[in-house]
Amino acid sequence: MSLQDVVQLLAICCKCSLHRKRENFHFFKIFPFLLLSGFAKKTFIPFNKTFGENFKQGCVIDIDLEEQAVALESGEVVHFSHLILGTGSSGPFPGKFGEPVTMENAIQMYEGLVEKIRAAPRIVVVGGGSAGVEMAAEVKTDYPAKEVTLVHSKIPLADDQLLPSVRQGLKEILLGKGVQLQLGQRVTNLHDLILNETQPDMRILTDKGLEITADLVICCTGIKVNSSAYSRAFRKFSSLLV
């Protein structure tokens, strides 16, 4: 269930509840501004203060459609008359948080990343989707003297839903800022690298034989749909209609 859904249901006096694994909503759409010191705290909305008793923190592990019930990791079972799925996505930091963290810890993580970006003269961004493009552009804009390289497994940048002219325009903007683009290449030793930490002279290897030396590697890949809550309930269907 999304924030907008809850607000609309409350407005028409429906009894509803928002179930989330995390205690706050992170407004990821303004991701690049997180590189500004002190800005991260403006991107979090605490659920408890916003929805009060209509918010229940917990991880949904199963949905029983016949019994109209949701099972939480704690063992609690919550019944419903109507169910709205808004499970979002998951992925690595800085785009997402792999595990639930408090708002205070999340802010500290972003503030720490800002300091590491400032300290690293050579930065590699892995992943040329929207988040990776924004990250590379913002770093190069704020710190033009830094060597910034973007590695992407595909030739076109950003999301497939964008017009080809828009994707080409993004490429030209990055090149104009001085970002080095390594397109159509995958990083082969990503799991061996220390991500989001300043480490002098790290070697980034690609499947095309390229070797890049960097002092900071930021991963902007691996965003996946959160389907664990409903995968078993809808297993008999070949797909979920949305």
C-alpha cells in the first residue's frame, strides 16, 4: 500500500492500515540532492508520526487470499477486506537500503557518503540507469576536477521507457561535463570491491578487458521488485495484472 493510497482511504473514513518493514518513507526521486550535505534528512517521512495507529511496522511474509489475511514475520496475522500491493523495490545502497535502518542511521550513511565523495579524486559509478546517470552527473557538476567514470552494461543510458532522443541527450550531457563513459561493459569483479568506501587504487575490471583505477566505487545497479510477500499467493498465475 502506498502513502497516497492510505491518505485517500483515510480521507473517506475507511479503516485501513499501512504495513511496512521500514519505519519511514524515503523519497528516492530526489536522490541526486542527497549529495548535498544536510539535505538527506529532508527526504524521509516517519510513518508513525504521519499515520499513527494506522501504521504497523513489520515484514509481510505471506498472503492468504482465501482467508483474506496477511502474515507478518513476527507471527501476527492481519485480516483484510481489500488488499493493495505496493511493495516497491530493493537494492544496494545508496539507491536503497538492503536492511531496515532507522532514519537517523540512514541520514548518517548519506552524510558519510558525501564526505567520501569529497575525499576521492577518482570515482567509478557502476550502472547507467537513471540513478547512475544522476549520480555521475551530480558528482561531476559539484566536483569538476574529479575523474568520474560511468560503467554501464548497455549502450543506451537510463531507462528503456525513455525516448531514444532523451537517452542520447543524457549521454551528450555527461560527455559535456567530462564524465568518462564505458558503455556495453559489465564489471566482473564487483563482489570483490569495497563499495561506497574510500580505498586508494582499486582495480575495476570489465568483461571487455578494460581496467579502471579508482578510489571510490558507487554501485547503482541491482534494483529488483519486492515480490517475496506475494510470490507464493500468486504462484498459480503466470503473471500479476497491475
